[in-house]
Amino acid sequence: MEIILIQDVDNLGGANELVKVKNGYARNFLFPRKLAVEANSSNLKQLEERMKQLKKKEDKMLAEISSVIAKLTDGPLKIAAKSGISGKIFGSVTTLQISRAIRDQKGFEIDRKKISITDEVKEIGTYKAQIDFGNNKTAELEFEVVSE
């Protein structure tokens, strides 16, 4: 029996997938728990429409991410840190400080967990960080640590 999954089911498939299962499994387990529906013509049309809407939503989101990446990479961020005479800073620059600098200087709220710093930041200078937006979209952000 062919069915359309409404929700993700372990060892079977993800939501909005068309899969083949045994009749008893579908009737006794998947249908009563509202995990799937039968793959008849009307349900297939609904699935097709849902997939179109998801595609539109995803395309819109990818366009927004691309515009955010363009604005983030247009110039370096400036992060102020207390430093000694030799140029070494007290402590180090963290992803939280980078996230706050992006919010203050660029106007975007980016979770600090999505930011990764390539080198350890212990001195005044220019460094790079990676921002992972998901969907294989990453941006390399340049930031400059300046003396406070």
C-alpha cells in the first residue's frame, strides 16, 4: 500500500514523503496515530500543493539569507577590547561579542552558536569568523579587534 507520511516516522521516512508499507502497518499503526494518509488522487494533489508552497517559502528564505550575507560581508566589524601596551588583549574575543557587534553595527540578530572563529583572538588585529545559516549557506565575516 502506498501512503503519504504526514509526520517523520523513524525507519520509514520524513514528512511529505510517498512510501510503500504493508497494509496492516498502515491501517493499524500509521492511520490511527495520524502519521500518514492513503495515497489516493486527492491526497496526492494536496501533497503536490504542499510541496509547491514549501518550495516558495524556501526560495524566499534563501533570498533573504543571500541579502543578509551580502550586507555582512561588505565591510569588517569593529570590536573594541581592553589591551595592554604590547597589543595583547585581556581575555579573548568570543562569539557572543561578535554576535553583539553584528547586532549593533549591521542590524541583524544572529545566534552566537552559528558563529565559529577560525583563529584564537588574543591580540589586536584582523580576524575571520564563519557564520553557518544552514542549507549549505555559510558566510565568512571579517572583524577587526581594536584597542578600547
